[in-house]
Amino acid sequence: MLFDKLKKLNSIPMHMPGHKRNTALLGDKLPYDIDITEINGFDNLHSPEGILKSLNDKINSIYNAKESFALVNGSTVGIIAAVSALVKQGDTVLVARNCHKSVYNAVALAKANVNYIQPDFDKYGIAKAISPENVKNALTSDTKLLILTSPTYEGVESDIDKICEIAHNNNTLVLLDAAHGAHLFDSYHSADIVIRSLHKSLPALTQCAVANIYGDRADAKAFAVMLSVFETSSPSYVLLASIDECCDFILNNKSLFDEYYERLNRFYSETRPEKLRLLRFDDSGKLVVFTGCTDILGFKLADILRNEYNIEVEWANKDYILCVTSVCDTQKTFDSFSKAITEIDSELNNKDFTLNIISELPKKVREAYETGETESYNLIDCIGKVSAEYIWAYPPGIPLIVPGEELSREIIEFFKSDTETSFCSTFGEFPEKIRCQH
């Protein structure tokens, strides 16, 4: 294993990194002793032939792909490389409007022509699956690539097999952002390229991800070339070792995943709040607690869990909180969360819920890269103008506004009324002004 080989390394490091693996001087709080560059015997991530080729093969054995790649710049680099490999300037790309911001950056870099497909929302304001019927209606004869997210942040899955069948019959490739579905090993094999973040739902360090190519439609060599363009030329062997260790964990501990799903089923069956609503989507490992029918906001529920129960949730907005679980969560974790939700629920009151979402997709006027001259305007003065920047809540990093889209009165009023959401822009914190195109 890569980690074992790194731990045995005892050569005098006349090479980068500058810490020289000197734990006697620097201490062992950080893994200096296994942080190396691409020295003899440790292969080349961008042209793997030895130990890193074996790592890619190990990834492939887990996800049963045609070809696999270890990623050390997160899913983001995989998405950008995939889009760059699959489309040329001027090609038409169909993008689900609830994709991560990296997708928008990728199609802008590729200078592709973008059409959007909008998911419907359920009664709780959570995006539902992209339906095969909507994909079929949105595809055109010149659509080169379809980009979807499944599962979503909240755990909603689309019917990827059926969607891919429709897309492939239209000679359209499918890129799937499955960043939140690395633990769904047997899913999504009908897509052409699937990007998964190991660190989101498996025991791997942050930035560890994998790319899997299925079938013969996507050019694996072109993807590898683009990956070498966008991924660092100085890959972290700490992260690569983490990917390797994660793969071994998956291969050697399959029974632990069965136990994990048993714990989840037990949690859902035993946790029955009366006012809060525990929602369960396709990926049941995402615990969504809806607060909209109670007298507290999701933000407040997150604060109570943090301050009174020492529980930090993944994300909160006005109407719900999201918790991400994994095979590494113990029964004690589930019991503690269940107890907290039950106790908090007993102190709440019911109230009527009014769904507050933007009713229509923002109108795309120009492509994202056609910015031209720009100027910053006060919110109220932006109505009818074309945005030159992204506005999103992070996490999950899904843009509410994309450059090139028209700012409607409804969108501006939504911003003004939703002051507690952590909106931010291309240029940092959510501004009093928005930069718009002339």
C-alpha cells in the first residue's frame, strides 16, 4: 500500500517539500513524514505506471469502471477537466440548474453554449429529481453534453439509467456530478463520466475524489490530458495515500456498510418528532429535519444543537437543517442526535408554513463568459439588468444567479427578504451592490 511505502521511506530528502520530513524539528501534528514530491519509486500522477497506476486500478475495482482516476483537487477539478475534454467552444451543453458552481465555471471556461433544465420543487422547497421526460423535452439535436447532479445535497437521486438511455439515443454524452454519492458504489454506471468526492461520505481527507469513465463514448485520453492541465502538477501524497487507505477500507469492510444502513433504518423508525419533520430521500444517509411548520427557523435549530447538545450540522437555512452521515458514524452519534431532536421538538409549537422560492428560472440573456463592460448597482437598481457575477449560498454552492442571467424583481425581492441566508458573490460576501453587464 502507498501509505506503508511512505512510512518506510528513510532517504535523505534533497528535494521538495521544504519541511524535509523533519518531524524532530517540526513535531508530528501534521504528516510531514509522508508528505513527498514525485521522487523515484513513487510514480507520476499524470502518467501513472507503478504504484499510482495500482491505485487507479483499485478505484476501478470498487466502481467497476472502464478507467478510473484519483483526484487530489476535489470533484471540482474532475468536473472542469471532464467538460473541457467532452466539448469544444460553441458546443451546446444542457445543464441541470441545481448543479454546483464548478459546473458553471467549467462550461464558461469551455465557452460552450448553455441551456438549463430546472428541477421541480417539493412542498418543502427542496429540489426534486430531474425527470427523464424533462430531459427528453430539453434535449436538442445539437446537444453535445448533459450535466446532472445525483444525488443532490439533500440526497435526491434522478433516474440516471433512463436519462442516459434518452441522452445516448440523442448522441449526447452524460457527465454526472455524484460528489455526494461516493458511497453508492453500484450506481450510475450508465453515465459516461462520473465524478465522486470520497471525502464527503467516506473515510478520506478533504479534497480526495475520484473520476470514473464508463463505456466507450467518452475519450479517456482526452480526459487525462485535461486533468493534467487543471490538476496540480505537485500532487499531495498525503491525499493520495488517503485515497488508497479509503479504497482498502471499502474493500475490507463491506459488512460495516450493512451495519451503517441498519443504524440508519433504526434511526428513522425510532425518531418520530411531532412538530419537526424528519424527511427521508433516496440517499437516506442525508438527515433532513424540516422546521418550516414550527416556530423556529432552521438556523435556530442548528444553534440549539450546537450550543446545547454539542452537535454541529452540515448546513442550515430558514426551513430545514441537513446532517451528513457516513459509515464512520457510531450508534452513539445517531442516538445523541435522535435524543436531541426529540427533546427540542417537545418544546416547539406548530405554525403554518408558506413556501418561499423563486417561481421562475432566471432568464438567460448572454453566455456567462460574455461579460464586457460591467458596473456595480444597488440592489433595487439591478432589476432588468444582466448579472456579471454569481450569487449563491455556500454550501451547497448552487448559484441562484449566474453571469448572463437577468435580475428580475422577484429575485431582488427574494434577496431582500432572505437576509439570514449566507448568500455570497463572486467577489466575496453578499454585497449591497451587484455587478452587472452594460
